[in-house]
Amino acid sequence: MKKTLIKNIAASIKNFLTDELISDDAEKLSFEVFFCSVSARYMYENGFDGFRAPTDMHSLMPEIFTHIFDSRAQLLSQKVFDMLSAVPHEKWLSNAQLIGQLYQYFNSDRKDRIFSELKKNRKISSDDLPAATQIFTPDWIVRYMTENTLGRIFAENCGYDISEYSYLVHVKTKCPKNISPEEITFLDPCMGSGNILLYSFDLFMQLYISKGYSEIQACRLILTKNLFGIDIDSRARRIAHFSLMMKACEYCPEVISSGIQPQLYDMEDITTDENDVFFNSSLFGSLIRPVSQPDIGNAKAMKLYELLTGKYSAVVTNPPYMSTRNMNSSLLEFMKKNYAEYSADLFSAFIVRCAELTENGGYLGFLTPYVWMFIKSYKELRKLLFTQKHINDLIQFEYSAFYDATVPLCAFTVKNSQSDEMSTFFRLTDFRGGLEVQREMFLKALTDENCGYVYKTDSKSFENIPSCPAAYWLSPKISELYAKYPPLGSIAAPRKGNSTSDNERFLRLWYEVDKNKINLGCRHIDRAETLIKRWFPYNKGGGYRKWYGFNDYLIDWYNDAAEMRSIPTAVIANYKYFTMPGLTWSTLTSGKFSIRQFGEGYIFDNGGCCIFELGDKKSYICALLNSKVFAYIFGQLNPTLNFQSGEVAKFPFVYKKSKTIDKLAEECTAISKAEYDSFETSRDFKRHPLV
């Protein structure tokens, strides 16, 4: 069944209920009708004995279903029940995950509205946080994460044979311990509708049966001693509760009337006391670190205190993704106070918090944006994962593989301790076609490690590279270069420049300006002189060109750029380097990296970054950065076409003074300048070479 069918059915139901329910509590009532109807449909399609109508779900499970008193809503629930018949019967069978999928798409209009408001600089409120951050985790990725965390625990602690797991990354299992399955605990602290817990239930059931437990014994133990879930959203928690009970019923139908309750909790409405650790819990969720026991009379707070101070054998989750720019003031303040080094995004803080909740030597699994692997703001997170933990395996997905996510993602598992084992990385970035193509290529890689996109490396070696990016595809020799030689930024000064905020106003080509107002070759900026000669040569990048050229722009620096400085969004950066000679390159280009020399008198742009303080190494550095060696090594770490100064500054500088190299670089520059100046568009044009 195509995802678009589920999405269209859920959207149709939402639109129908929106049109039919017009009241102050319409949104709340709409959910209750949807939840009762979809749950009743699931039970009907799976042939439950004594099936009841949607309006009777409350009498079956009063702990999660509210009684619908509104007669209009009762009629609507039957209509929605009928609308769900459009989902083919076979797709309902033993597929409790379907309820969570339908809920995500039922909520999609609200999510679209929230993201539309973000473009207007509105922040996400606590009420909107669940809808904005909940993303249904695809089934095969759930299986990958759980089999490589929970499965490994079963093998290491119970001697259980996991070789038949379909998504298991092969690892050497140490001599197993002999502990009871009842001692193994599994937590999803951002459980959403619970689909990670559902597959975990299957794995636990297989383990228990292999140890001689009956299915009813296993159901009771799994629901009460093994599986735990937390979410900020009570609606998601109720869906997870129902789904998990339906999963248990696949093995033991009588569990539904047994009184057994799964250990799932939401963090809504715990306290209104601003001094209580659980204040704003519906916003902060499992990130809260309770340090003191709450009021014993608050049973929900007591249970959450117990869960959030415990340690678990495995913690697996798809955490919320939200950068600081979209956080409201309360959440931003909380993040800066409690997760200062990991506050770039919610998911980063959750990775840290999950590690705290996991036993030493336990396992963690995540589905997150893969920006943490490379971007500077996640450096501390990388150091934590690479030096204090151990990345077991990681799948880097193709950029647009996830239809429902707005960012490129990765899935990975972590051992919550150090290890000398190699990490395995699956680079699926080149395989377009969506998640099914990604799944097929991953399965192929599991059977053929020589397929060309599997990499085994010691993740601790990433520390050799400045900012320790997860450059798992680097060869050991290149990694050694970064460890052995100093970065270019310690020898010279790569810098980024201005952002005028209005190029049409402040920039001109040289032939558009009165030559008497152009200030050429000056060694420093004199404010009084800028009142007369206000136009300065300006490096602002260009295309691909080595050695010399792309110096046709001028910038209006009248009164030392007083007008530009008055624009709030304008940036004047690295002023002290203005007018110094150096090297420049284009930060954004459709081609390869190329660098050019320039003389005194230039101001520079963020799109035309520069290197200064070169001393007698100017020609050598120009030659190095224009070489194939630089292109290969730099391209390994920076596969995009965005060449920022900070990235160039990391390049390992291997220097051996050579007059030959200097001479060749100077000759190349002279040839390039002569060729560039042979065209009338050059400021130094004298005569066409054919004349």
C-alpha cells in the first residue's frame, strides 16, 4: 500500500471532521472521534471477539478512551469508521503501527501550519511542539535500530542466537553472560505512537519463548518489566498504549481483559509550581534531570521521577528535531542552562540525555539529522560519541530519502562505553529513489562488505581532524596528515568578509564608476579620503579561475561605509585585513576550488573569502591550494561546493621551502594575469593581443 493512500485517507478524515465539528472544543473532539474510530476499525479488521462500536471503546479501555457524550460526535465516529474501510483489509492485519501512521497524517495540516508560521519568525509553543516534531519512524529503520541494540544485549547477556535478524550488522559476540530476560530493560523516551516499542515487543517475545516461558507469562513481563516509554504528548501516549496492547493480543488475546497495563507515561499536567523540577514538563520532556523526589502525593510525578532516574539496558528513539532559532524562550533558556554544549538542536541534547539513562556498556539507537556528523556547532557531541562512547554502526541516508522529514537523516547505534572495535558506516548518499531503495542497498551491503559503500574505521581517529568531523570515508594516510601537520589556519589567516545586505546599492563594476572616485592600491582606509575616493576594489568571488582574476567589482565605502553600517542586517567583518594583499577564492561555486592572488587595496566579501599574513609562503600556498592534492584531500572532507574560510583553515599544511614551486606559481600567476587583462572587461586592459 502506498504511503499516499494512508495520507489521503487521514487527510480526508481530518477535513471531514473539521467541517462537521464547529465548537470551542472541536479540535479535541476531532481527535477523540478519530482515535475511537481508528482503534475500533483495527479491532474489527483483526477479528476481535465481541467487537464493539467506536463509541463503546471507552467501556473496553477506560484508561485511554474518553466517553463521547456528544450525539453528533457519536454519529461522526461511525462515519469515520466507515471511511477507514478504504484501507485494504490485509494492511490492518497484525499491523498496529498503522494507527500511528494514520495519526501522523491526521495531524499533518497542523504541522504544515506551524512550519508556515516559522517563516514569519514565530517560535514553536509547548502546545505545538508534539505536532511539529513527531515523525513516524519507518519500519525497517526501527528493525535496524532495535536488532543492533536489543539484539546485541540478548546475544551478550542471554546467549540468544540473533544470526537470523534481517537488519543485524555483523559483530563478534563475546562469551555471553547468563542473566534472566526479566532483567533487561528498554526505554523509548520520545516514543510518539510507540512503533519502536512494538517491534521491541516482538524481539522480547521471541527471547522469552526460547527460554521456555508461556506467551501469557511473556506478555505480562514484557509490559510490566521490560518495556518503558515516555512522551510529552498524552494523545501519542494513548495511541502507543492501545497499539502495544494490540501487539500483545497477537500472542495472547486474553491480555486485553487481564488488567495488565503497559509502562507508558506522558508528561502533561504534572505541576503548576514553577519551583518544581517537573514544571513545564510538557515542553522539556525526558530532558528533565530530576534531582529530588517530588511530592509523594503526586503519583504521576513519582513514576516519572523513577523512570528518569533509572538506568536501562537499551535506549532507542527517534528524538525531536528543532534548532535553537525555532525554540521559544522557555525552551531555549532550559537548553542553554542544562545542555549548553549540546544546545544546537533538541536532538543533540536528547542523545546526551539518552546516554545518561543507559547502563554502562548498554546500547543506544537513534534516527537523527546527520548535521551532527560534520557541523562545527556539534563538535562537543562528536567528541562525546567518538571518545567516551563507541559508534557501532551508522547509516547515512541519501539527502532527500525521507519524504516526511525536512532534513537529511542518519540512523546509528552506540555502545555506552569505550571500545577498541572498528565502527561500520554505510554511505547510501548516492542512491536516489526513496527509502525502499535505501533499504535494498543497505541489505545488499550486509551481505557484501566489498560493495563500495561500506567503511570500517576507528571512530577515535576522527579526533585527528580539526573539529573532529565524522569523515569515515577518509583513508588512514589522509587522517594521519591531519594528525601530523599543523592546520593552514595556524600558518596564515583565512578570513571571511562583508555581507552588505544590499549589493545592488553598494556594488558596481569598475567601468560603471568615475575613475577619479576609485581608490586603487591604498594600504589603509582613511575616512576623510573615502569622502573623495569612495570606491574600493572588492573581492566577491566568482566562478572557477586559478591564479588571478575576477577583480571587476568595486564597493562604495563612502565615509568609511557609514550607510552600510546603519543597516541592521549588514555585516562588516575582519576590518583590520582590509587593503592587505593576499589570496582569494569563491566560497560558492558550481565547479572545483580555485584560488587567486591579489595586491593591496582590496576589501572583501563573504562570497570571496581571503587568506592573509602569508609572508614568504604566499606563492607556495597559492600553488598548494590550486593543486590536485588539495582538491582531493579537501574534497574528501567537504563534498559540497561551499568553501568557507573555516573549512580551508583546517587543511593540513605540509611545507618544505622550494624556490622551484614559488617560481612556477609566480609564472602561472603572470600568465593568468596577462590572459585576463587581454580582455576589455579587465580594469588593466591595454590592448587586445591580436591587434
